Amino acid sequence: MSVSTDRPRELARFYADLLGVAVGAEEGPGEGEPADAGWAQLRPVEGRLRMTLNLEWDPLYRPPTWPSAPGAQQPQAHLDLWVEDLDEAERWAVRLGARRAQDQPQPTVRVMLDPHGHLFCLFT
């Protein structure tokens, strides 16, 4: 899965901490790009992460709007993360820099926004 942002290495550190994995690879900006450019990748880890998550620099990145609204940036994708305790998982995510989305459509799911505005859901 790929996620666009204007600060990919920073966002990779957030997800690495959230998921309890390491950043598997990263690269800084190319020639002429700003210091926050580049890319990073979280790689599969047995028992922790069963997919690769790529964080890619997009100089025109705009955070998505949730819930979707006409004319606003639409969510591109989101992670669904299974947790044992919603309250505990939400507190952990908030400590790392996430925030709870205002709209919460289901009692067994917490819609969260990462520090760059991407959606991810915690569920039991």
C-alpha cells in the first residue's frame, strides 16, 4: 500500500511506532527537493505487519476530508487495524500524534486521523 504525504519519513516513524515495527528503508530528498522530500517503507514483520507500507513524497499533498465532501480532497485509502482494546489503542495512537475523527459511524470502530490527516480505523 502506498500513502502520499509532504513529509514521508516523518509519517513512516509515526506508523512504525504505532505498529511496533521498524522503518525498513528510507531515502532523503532528491537533488533540488526540499528537506522533507524522499520516501520510506515499512516492510512485513512476522506477527506484526503482513504488508508493505510505502510513504511517498507528494509536493501537492492535501489531507483528505472525512467524511467526504463535494469538492474536497477525498480519502485515498485507509488502514484497518485490529486491536484488543479500543480505548487503550486510541490512547496509544493519540500519544503518538494521531487524533480521533469527529465522525464515528460505528461503536466497535474508532476512526482516527494520523498526524498528516490520513484515515485509519481501530476495530475489535
